Amino acid sequence: MLPSNLLFGATSILGFSIAKRYSQTVLPFVTRANRSKSVRQWPVLNLEEPAWPKSVFKKYQPKIFLQCHAVCDVPRCEAAPGWAREINIVYLKRVIDALPEQTRLVYVSSDHVFGGDGIYDELSQPCPISVYGRTRVEAEELILNRAGSLVIRVGLPIGPSPNGRTGHWDWLRYRTARNLPVTIVHDEYRSVVWADDLAARVMRLAHSAATGIRHVTATRAVSRVELADYLLALFGENANYESESHCDRSAPHLGRVELASVYTDNMAGPLTSVLDSPVKYCEGFAAPTGSSI
């Protein structure tokens, strides 16, 4: 039996959690560059080929299509804006154009559509400060032009990565375990939640009748320093790292960007901040407790 939902971008932190948690109903596709053992059994994206999306959708006829695929390396996007736009915009347009009319389109976006310090809800005007953020804004516009589609903006998800080295959780653990240098931006604050909790909320929204833009919020904004100290304590490591301001980074870097919501339904409540959750990820994918998903 073919799965009823497709996911492009299963090597992202959120996409990986969705793929693992909903393995019975979601078919995940991964980037060609990431062939880690944990994702090697999943099919590979071939968005470079213009005709490929149409062939995939014809085969599977998905009820829901989740787009988690995007390049989000901010410095690299600044250095190669054409490359960033090709992946985040051109490839996305190929997907939208090929999507069956009856398929629900759900696009996972980012708090990088905002840039200045502030608290932002769904009615806030986007104000990106980076090439990456601007591609996200343009991508959202493409999605919203398709009737019945949903854009879900998320903050910083914390959870395992396919290769054990990317994403804040694995990046910090990998580098500290090998005594590699770590620099933390001390004045960056984000809506930081467990990736598994976020996956559950995204799937609830995907299966709902919600359209337009929805934010997934956290109970409080968390600084990178607070987050690093908390995670290092979970790893049993000392808080030994350098720190600097986001203003000193070579590429545009977020300061304090906190997501809020104008909605009050049962899918709008904040997820519990990582710092307030009593349970952590270890080697597996046990969901943290204490959050309303």
C-alpha cells in the first residue's frame, strides 16, 4: 500500500523527526548529498530534473505533501545567492507546478522571515535580514498563491540529525566530545522546542483545515547561551565555549526573534520550551513530555 503523504526534506532536523515518528503514513525523500546510514533506505530527491516532481506525484497521488526541503546555511546563501534561490525558489516552483490539484500543500517555513528584534505573529510584516530569509519570504508567497495551502513558520527545533553532526543538538555534542572549538552567539533568542513535539504539531496542522500562515510558538524565548548550557549539562559536559554577539558575525545573524500567534484554537497553544521540558533525547526518539502538541 502506498503512503498517503509525501515529505521532501527528511534530512532537516524537523523533517527527520516527522519521518521517524510517522513512518507508517509518510514517505520521506532525502537530499542526494546526505546518504547517512539512518536515511539510506529512503528515496532520493532529484529536483534538478524538471520533470521529476511530476513523475513522483503521478505515482503516489499524495493526500498531503510536506515541503521541509530548503537550504538554510545562512553564510553560504550570502556567498552564493543564485544557488540559494535555485534550491529554495526554482525547485519549489517545480514542485508546486507538478502537484496534483487535490493534494494539500504544507510548507514549513522559518522565523528567518523576520530579522529585527521583536515578537512576531502571523500578521507581522516579514523583515528578513539575509539572503536565506528573503528566499523564505518569496517561497511563502508562492505557496500562498495556491488555494488551500498552509505555511507553518517554526523557530529552532532541537533533536537528532541523520548524520549525528548537524542541528544544534548533534553539532554541540559532536564538537564538545572531540574537544573542537565552539562559539555561541550570546544575544540570539529564539522559540526553541523539541523537534519531536514540533513534528506532532506540524502534522496536526497538516491534517487540519487550516490555511494561510500559522506560527508554532514556545512558552518562552531562549538564548543560545541558555540552550548551550542546558544541553551541555544533559550531555554531562562542562560549559566550555567562546561567545560573541550576533553583530560580530560575518553573515547576517538573528538577534531576538520570538514567534507569537493571533490564533486561539487548540493548535495555537505554545509548545513547552526545551529548557522547561523534563525529558531529553538520548540515542533514540522518545518524545519529551509536558508539551501540548
